[in-house]
Amino acid sequence: MSWWLRALWAAAVGLVVITLGLTFVRLLQMPVELAFDTELRARLNSDLYPHLSNASGLIEVLAIVVAVALSAGERRTNRFRLTFLAVVLVAAAFVLWLAVVHPVNGAFSAWASQSVPGDWQRWHLRWAQGHIGGAVLLSGALILLLIALTGPRRIAGPRQAAPRGT
């Protein structure tokens, strides 16, 4: 295996691990956040979380790009299918974040401490569900990458025609 393919493997696994960690830590903080008063919640939503979302979003996009490059690098090997499926799962996690979590983040950041709606816990549940789904998808991607990486690597030969029946 070439040095650049080894670098892609290291980067892909590393970026998926970081993305999964950032997603999972949000789930760990959820029970504590539910006890926050509205003023603290509004302050965190306007000051801290937008920066965290920007950084984690960039890392997740990098994970997708590197995983695509890795899958392309493995396209003629038996590892291609697993790496391609990992790309699909990482991309699906990002789409889920865009569709479910990002709109909630936008609503959270717009609320001032006096205007946090009474049903904010419903919004928080949607936010948590998006992160749970993302964690499941990213866990699957990481498992697929590790299975592909630790398995034997074989270059796929040309396909042979099936023998003709008589």
C-alpha cells in the first residue's frame, strides 16, 4: 500500500472518530442541559454552540472528502465496498445534521434569554434525536472502515466470463 493511501486511511479513521466524538459528547451533555435555566441556555446557545457547530461541521465535511478519496483509492480492491458504504454513512450523518440539528441550532441561537419558548424541550428533543441518529450512522461508518482496514487487501483482477453451459 502506498504512503498516500496509508495517509488517507489514517485521516479518514481519525476524522470519523473525531466527528463521532463531537456528536457523542453532545448526547452526554443532554441530561445536564435539561436542568439549565433559560438564561444560561440562551447564553450557551448564542455564545458557545455556534462556534462548536462551525468547527464540528468543518471536520465532518473533511471526513466526507477524505473518505471519498480513500474509497476512490481502494476502488480496485476488495476494500472498496466497505469504504464506499462508510462514505455513504458519513454523508448521511451530515445530511441528517443539516435537516434536523442545524434548523434547531438556528432557532436556539435566535432566542434571547427572555424569549426562550415554553416548548423549548420539544426543540431540544429534536436536536438530541438528530445527534443520536448521527452517532449511529457515524458508528457504523467507523466499524466499516475498521473492518476494511484490518482485513486482507486484495487487488481485484479482471472479471472472467462465466463458463457457457452446453
